[in-house]
Amino acid sequence: MSDSTTKTVDAVIVGAGFSGMYLLHRLREMGLKAVVFEAGTDVGGTWYWNRYPGARVDVESLAYSYSFSNDLEQEFEWKERYPTQPEILKYARHVADRFDLRKDIVFRTRVTAATYNDDSRDWLIRTEYGEAVTARWFVMATGCLSSSKMPEIPGLAAFKGATYHTAHWPHEGVDFTGQRVGIIGTGSSGVQSIPVIAEQALDLTVFQRTPSYSLPARNRKLRPQEVADMKARYPEFRQEQRESGAGVPVPIPTRSALEVADAERDSIYEQAWESGSLVNLLSSFTDLAVSQDANDTAKRWIHRKIHEIVADQAVADDLCPEYPFGTKRPCLDTNYFETYNRPNVHLVNLQRTPLIEVTEKGIRTSEREYEFDVIVYATGFDAMTGSLTNVDIRGRDGLSLRETWRAGPRTYLGIGSAGFPNLFMITGPGSPSVLSNMVVSIEQHVDFVADAIGHLREQGLATIEPTAEAQDAWVDHVNEIASHTLYPKANSWYMGANVPGKPRVFMPYAGGVGEYRKKCDEVAAKGYEGFALAF
Ligand code: NAP
């Protein structure tokens, strides 16, 4: 129930990352009064929180940027091929300043609950401080990887030294000089931070449960000419991004990995490896994502590379993943495998000697206790659904999103969920999101949502909500596409497998951003087909 102290706006947006910032801008341009709630003290989302050493994006800077403003595209000067977290945060801040976004963002404030009122057809949104706001439109722009996770092992609080999670890194940084450091986790955050921590620490012990496929980034300073060339052809490039599979234009492969001779296949993998682009390697052939035999060729080739780089062949063996390449998120690194040649770096294979507990002095495995001054947790996120279900969202008739999704997320297009009128998710489960360049997918969703709201307002309509039939058909379609791929073979966060008790469901849409956009455009062109619109 709202009361006289409740503020009313047109739209409440949760999160001031790339999604929330652009949506705020769009809605304001349309004349709506919108407010953004953000838990952090500044904009940037992922790039605000993940400040661990070595943090970088693994999509090239000139492609990992907004396309909605030509002036913004032209004026911002990216420095590196793969920008660091501080550079991306600088970009986010620049966007906030340039479009004067901060005046409508409430920082240091977490949204805890949101309840739909069927009579007023508004949402009542509550924050951790008990503040209440009503809004016709409620948008969760909370990101896919923002609900961080500690490992489920006993004794976490027992450790007397310092502990850090990569997703909550102190703003002032951490000095590892002279320290004995243990790190748990070898996903992208571990793979990026391990080489940097190893350079500073006295000693670094890496606790690895599952090895990652990783490709050298070949990062470098951008050349003035390539920046000028891109700036000259941005409109064309942006169109290519939107029509591509992953929001990163690459030549479409035409051949199976099994139809080329070994030497030629090796040379194609070598070129992709040298290019420092994950998408190049993933799209070397038509069938790496769908055929085990084809995928095995990439797996064996990468294993060979790891064995060439890592001097101790037993360590190299432990660093070689067995699941199909690409079915867990591959990483992009700088000197990751090389780091295991340093005398101060040690690898513990948790598949052989599992973690037992964290102790006062360090970490105990089934083999022995390791003593540390610092433990770093690079243990990931409750991906895609965590940040949505962490808020107590109640739709029609008190329907709880958390309960409704207990057996796995159900959405229409990854944008809305039946029973939750006027609730939008930006890059929600069931959309390409994490399988793509996030900025491309974010802009597409923000545009879809803003256009839908514009349409409703023009037509004098009050609510939009996916129909149960359209949602069921979409969920079936998402599952059907995933079932033709190798993705379900790995215990990945795409499948929810990293969170005990989380249902095993492949959450993103694997049909590609180009196809997905076409579908969304068709839906909009047909008057938001599959959504029920009401006065
Ligand atoms: P992650 O990929 O989920 O990796 C978490 C790591 O912690 C895994 O190695 C996991 O092992 C391990 N782990 C978790 N719980 C454990 C336990 N109880 N015992 C032992 N090991 C445990 O998380 P992340 O590295 O933070 O990356 C998440 C995603 O964020 C990436 O996949 C990527 O999409 C994005 N990201 C991108 C970049 C970039 O653009 N460069 C950088 C960082 C992150 P298992 O694999 O066995 O579960």
C-alpha cells in the first residue's frame, strides 16, 4: 500500500550500470520521470564492483561501447585494445556526466522489494531504508553477473588473515607485496588476476576445481589510425554488430572442423589464437558448438598449446579442461599459463585433493593445510537470476518471482515474465545476454523496452505482460536451441551448476543476437505480439 509520503514517478530502474544509464537517458528523452536506485556509490555496474587486479573486458573497446550517440562515439578516446576496468569505469562516468544522469540516480541504495498493485496498475518499490516509490514501469537493470558467490565450504569466517572477493574489491586496491596468497577459482576473474597477483606476492597458491580454456589477449595500445578508421565507419560497424551472432562481427564459418586436413585445421586454430580474439576461435568452424567430434579437435589443439607453454608437464595436465571448448565461458588472459612457470606459483588440483575447510591459518584440502596471509575468492556469481530473485518481487495476486522461478527462470524473450505486468528485465534469462557483447544486447533491450513504453503511452494503454502461451513457447524454443548444442554438457554457471540446489537449466538464448533481434522487431511490429496489452 502506498501512503502520502510515497513518491510517484513514471519508472523505477534498478541498477546504474550500462543498462540503467542508457534506459534512464532514453526514458528522460521521452519525457518520463524516472529514478534509478544503485547500491554502489557511482555508476558503472560490473565495472564499478569488479576492481580486482588485471580486470579487463574481453571484447575490444571500440566494440564494447554505446552506439546510441554519434557524438559520444566520436569524442571518447579509448586507449587500449582491451580496456582495463579503470578505463571502462572512466567511460561510464563520462557518459553519466555527458548526459547529466546522476541527478536522477539514488546511490548507496539497494532495492529490496517491489509489489504490483492490480487496482492502480502501479508498482510499489521499497529500498533497504524503507523508502517507498510508486511507478507504472519497473525495470530490473541489475546485470547478469552481479550477485557474487562465496564457496560453500566450512570455516569461511575462521581465517584470521585478509579475505577479498574479486567482485567486491576495495577501491584503494590491495598490496600483496611479501604476502602468502591463496586464491580459489579459475574462471575469468581468477585467470585475469592470478598473473598480476603472482608478480607481487611472495607466494601464490591457486586452488582449481575446474580448469578454464583461455586464449592470450594480445592486448596493446590502440593505434591512432585504427581508431580513426573505426570512427569513420561506426554506423556500418554497429549494424554489423547488431546482425552478428555474438555482437562481435566475424566472418561466418563455412566448413566443419572435420572436413579439413589436420595441418590446415591447426593453422586456422593458430591464426585465431594469435589474433587474441575469443570469437575468432569459437567461430573457426561451423560445428564447434554442436559436434563433440569437431569440438574435440579444438580441445586437443588447445591442450597442446597449454603443454607448450607450461614447463612442468604434470601441471600442464592439470590445467587442461576436459569439458567441450566453449561450453563454459572461455577466458582471455595475459600470461595466464606462463604464470605457472614462476617459482612462486603453485597449482592445487581440487579434483584430486578436494577443499575441506578454511582454517584460522589458511585452507585445508584432503591432503594438507596451506597457510596464507590473504585469501582471494574468485568464486563467481549466482548468474542471471540471482540479482532478480534477490529482490522480493511480487506480481499479480502476490505472485512471487522467486517462487515462480523455483524450477528455473521463465520469461518471454528474456524481457518480461507472465504474472508480472509492467516489469521489464534488461538482458534477462532467455535472451542472448551473456553469450554476446553485453553492450550490444543491452542497447537492444533498452530500445525495445523504451519503445514498448512509448507505444503504450501513445495508445493510452496501462499494462503490458507476456501471455502464458507466448512465454511457454519461448521457453521451449530457448531449450530446443540449447539442446542442439554442447552447452548442457558442462557444469557451468550458464546452467546454474555453480550454485548448489539451483535448477539445471541453460539460461541464455543461444540463437544469436541477429536472429534474436529480428524476432523482437517482429514482435514489436505486430503490436507486441505475445504480450497482453491492457487499458
Ligand atoms: P566463474 O567463471 O563462475 O568462476 C568461478 C571459479 O570459482 C570457478 O573456477 C569455480 O570452479 C570456482 N569455484 C566456485 N565455487 C567453488 C568451490 N566451492 N570450491 C572450489 N572452487 C570453486 O566466475 P568469474 O571468474 O568471476 O567469472 C564469471 C563471468 O564473469 C565470466 O564467465 C565472464 O562471463 C564474466 N567475466 C568477464 C571478464 C572479462 O570480460 N574479461 C572478466 C571476469 C568475469 P568450477 O568451475 O568448478 O565451478
